[in-house]
Amino acid sequence: MKVVLSFFVCLVLLSCNRPVDDTCEACDLTDSIPADSTTAELNAYDSLYAQKLGADEYGMKTYVMAFLKDGPNNDLDSAEAAQLQMEHMANINRMAEEGKLVLAGPFYSKEGSDLRGIYVFNVETIEEAEELTKSDPAVQAGSLTMDLQMWYGSAALMEVNAIHKRVAKENH
């Protein structure tokens, strides 16, 4: 659990940093950021930016977190598993492009755990997240199940996908 918490803290901290250059491409902002801006100026409250991200007065918002777990149908041959993984990734990318999926990623160590990964959905209800979950080919095939939980986190996470495009050399 400490590893997951550390992961989220790192993501929040990374997503809060606005680059100091001519524009903030990762944030999709049109305002210029002067090169001589101070840290205090860069970290000053921005009501329009907060509103754009759906932030409350604490800079937070509600999400739904999905814990992806092993499903009952995990005995696929390698070709079927590879095809299902491609479809699963295409669905992840679609939801991210639509702004419905803020964060996704696998867990690497399965030692005695059925946890496979996480999603953080940009939706306000469990029911909305359930509908998105049903669109996942791995869930449809029974390879994955999802445990959905309401989560209150930094609204800055809304910028993770835009920032990710700037740091990913290859697409998944």
C-alpha cells in the first residue's frame, strides 16, 4: 500500500509543476509564462485554471478509482492474450482521449495478489465508472474484474495525460 501511495504522491507532484517556457503546452493554456517568473508566481492560485480542472477550494476533486483484478477467465493461449491486450490498450487510449480516464497502469509484482492494475476515472459516480468498465475488452472476456471506489484527489491529475504525451517516446 505504501508503494501505491508513493506512486500517487509522485504523480500529483509531477502534475502540479508548470513548465517555465513560452507557453504551458502540457496544461493546454494559452497564457505566456515569462522566463523570469519566480517560483511564487508560478505557484500562485489561478482561479481559471482551477475551474478548468474542476478543482474545489482545496484544489481537489472526486474521481472513481478502479482496482483491476484477475478475472475468472485467465487461461487464454498466447495469441488470444496478445490480441486481448491490444484491445485493452486501445480502450484505455480511447477513454484517455475522451477525458474519462485520468490515470492507468499495471502493477508489476503479483506475488500472492490478484491485483493487476489501476484506473482513475474522471467521473462523479460509481455507476458512470461501471459503464466505462463494461467497455473494456478484458472485462468483457472475463480476464479482468474491477473493484470501484470513490476517491478524492488532486484536480491536477487531470493534466497527467497531456504531460504524458510530452514524455512518452513511443505510444502503447
